[in-house]
Amino acid sequence: MPDTIAAISTAIGEAGIGIVRMSGKGAIDIGNKVFQGNKYTKLIEADNRKLTYGHIVDEKKQPIDEVLIAYMKKPYTYTREDMVEIYCHGGIIPVRKILEILLSNGARLAEPGEFTKRAFLNGRLDLSQAEAVIDIIKSKTEKSLRVSFDQLEGVLSKEIGEIRNILLSMIAHIEVSIDFPDEDIEEVTFEELGKDATHVIHKIEELLSTADRGKVLREGIDTVILGKPNVGKSSLLNAILREKRAIVTDIPGTTRDIIEEYVNIDGIPLKIIDTAGIRDTEDAVEKIGVDMARDRIDSADLIIAIFDSSRDITDEDYEIISMIEDKKSLILLNKTDLPSKYTIEFLQNLVGDKEIISTSISKGQGIGLVEDRIKDMFYSGKIQSDSSVVVTNIRHKNQLEKSLINIKSAMKDIERQVPLDCIEVDLRDCWENLGEISGDTVGEDILDKIFSEFCIGK
Ligand SMILES: Nc1nc2c(ncn2[C@@H]2O[C@H](COP(=O)(O)OP(=O)(O)OP(=O)(O)O)[C@@H](O)[C@H]2O)c(=O)[nH]1
Ligand SMILES: [Mg+2]
């Protein structure tokens, strides 16, 4: 990667400042060409890593914008390459124009995540730390920021490194025993191998036990509000968001589109989705909305199904009960302020052991309870604020699961006392699968996929 990359690193829009940055061999040369300072004519005359005042000029030496600029010489930079950062006015046009000038002077537009990819390839970060960078940028609550930051600081890398070291020492002992059987070296015993393998299994299982919690923190709980028309779905969305986000009327079929919002419930990000009321309808637009609601059920982590106690149970209600049969769900019996047509016990009989909460959403009753139950369902009340390792990334979880299979298979062979080289195969697989988390043993295709999820300029 000899070329010099450039990108706008701040969000596009109107703002006080915008940052354009470059990384690579030619970064400082290009900086020299486009910069015109009051004190220095060339960027390189200024001090390394210090901000310098001046202007970015075009090919006719016409000033484009007033800027502060800094160059940073490798290796003490984010990418471990020479870097230049330009702080200009944060409007759409100034940042674009400056980027354009950098490109016309020989830089290439950076791909999404390419700065961080270079940081990884040049050994500044391991892969799990690089992934933490995007998680920090995308974090939705302070708690998710916390676990991502810990990951960037290397808590997961350290844990994975420790497990891989145990595996490596097991492999080394086996190799010595195989390669130098006649020499006076103490042979590895099955008992020792068994002890180490048990330790590895325990450590991997411990990491995996955090993965559900981690996924919730990273991605939020995908929650779909479901019910027939007019039961109070949009009212619930508004109540949880504490704002009038969705239209609420007494006309059945008010909501036709999918409405998605994020809300923070005590540090847990909840992605909450209001849907069109489920019913058979001739209205073409409403029909699309109803189909979209059905589609969301599969991918949801949680369904909040609402029933209206002031009206009789209908076929639509029965359909909803069958739709959520196998899903994690919370059931609300709403409008309990009105005279009821059926009891909570009647509904309980229909939904089996799913939990029902009585609510009167328009009167604000039961909302706190709903939020508490969601928290309990996904977090069992134990949110750690210390720096205990949490696996947040599905890729990491998959690798841990693969390595657990490897080490368990090795354990079986150790117990059966099979030849050492057979055991070694599984240990090596385990070591490599864990190595994909830190990026020690990872293919180009996986790297491309990971960094394509980044934003440009990071
Ligand atoms: N009495 C009473 N009315 C409620 C309650 N909750 C909601 N409503 C009313 O019920 C009507 C329908 O509420 P919405 O929130 O629009 O219902 P919805 O399920 O989103 O309806 P669609 O979008 O048509 O599917 C509105 O007039 C609300 O004010 C409640 O607990 N008690
Ligand atoms: Mg609605």
C-alpha cells in the first residue's frame, strides 16, 4: 500500500470545523504543495505534530479556505504512516474542495475504514481493537461505549492472547515429545494436557457467556410492537420515547409505515419498531404496511404484543398469538381504564406461560413496568460497569464457538489417550480460530468485509 489516501473525517454538514486527512508516503509532499502559511511557505518548515496557521491554495495559488494544519511523521501516528490533518471550516463545500485539491495533487480517495485498516496492517492495533473503533463510533449508550472502549484498550486481545499462549505451550510440549522421544526431555503427560485443556475450555466458555449481553449492548434489542389496529401500539412507542413521534388517532389503520427509533433504557439500547395494525385489508397502502410488519417478526429479538381489553378478542388477535408463539415476547393487555370485555386470566390461557402486563398506555400506567421487564429479560440486572471483558461482536462469538469445538475435541482425545499428533491437530485449529479474532491468522476477504462496515475517513 504505497499510495497516499485522503478523506473527509468529519460528518458532512454545516459545522464550525471540518477535518480532512491524508495518510501515506506522499502526504507531507502533497501538504507542502497545497499549503501556504503566513510564517512558513511550506508545511514541512513547521514543527512536527504542531498546528500551523495558513491557507489551502488551489493550482493557481488562490486561497480556498483559512485553515489550521498539522503534519505527523511516522511512526507515531494512527496509521503508522506520515499523516497530514487539515482543520478547515466545516461546511459541505470547503471540505469537499480541499479534498478535491488533495486528490488532484496525487492522493487517492480512501476507502471506508482504510485509515484504521492501515493502522491494523502496520501493527498499531490488532483486529479486535480495530473493530472496536467502529463500535465506539456507532455506540448507542454510555454502556456500549464503555465495552467498546475497553475492547479498544485491548482487554479482549489480552484475554485471547492468554488462551492462545496456553495452547501454544501445549503444542510446544507435544512437539518436543514427538520430535525428541529419546532425549532426556520430560515427556508431556495426558494429565497435564487435560488440565490445560480444561482451563482453556473454561476460559472460552466464560467469554461466550457474555456474548448475548454483548450483542444487546452493541446492536440494541430489536423490538417490534405488534397488535391489531387501534390497540395502542403507536401510543406505546410515543410513551417509551417520551415524545409524539407517531401519529395516534382513534381511527383503526392509522399507522401504515414502519417507524424505527432508538431509545436508551438504563444503558441498554432498544431499537423500537412501531408497525401497522395486523388485519386483512383492501387498502393497498395499508396492506404493504401489514406485510412489512409481518416481515419484521422473524428478525426481532423481542415482540411486544398488545391486546385491547375494551374490545372482544378477534381472529386478528388469535393470529397474533400464533405469530408470536415461538418468539421471545411480552404481552400487554391495554386500555384497562375502560370497561373490559375479558379478563387477564382469559388472555393468559390463550398465550400459555408468556408474561402479561396490564397497562393503560394513554394514562401512562404500566410503562415503567414494561421497561423494567425488558431490562430483566435481556440483562438479568447485572450490568457490569467495571472492565470485565464482554464479547460484543458476532464474528468474535463465531470464532469462539469454533475454537470451543476444537478444544473439546482435543479434550476427548486426551481422555482417550490417543497419539499426541492427533491431539495437536485440534489444538492448532483452536489456536488459529482464536487468532482470527485478533487478526493474527486472518484472510484478506475477512479484512475487506470488516473494514467495509466503517465510515469513510476513519
Ligand atoms: N382509553 C384508552 N385509550 C387508549 C389507550 N391507549 C391508547 N388509546 C387510544 O387508542 C387509540 C388508538 O391508539 P394508537 O396508539 O393510535 O393505536 P395503534 O395500535 O397504533 O393503531 P393503528 O396504528 O391504527 O394500528 C387512540 O385514540 C389512543 O388515544 C388506553 O390505555 N386507554
Ligand atoms: Mg399506530
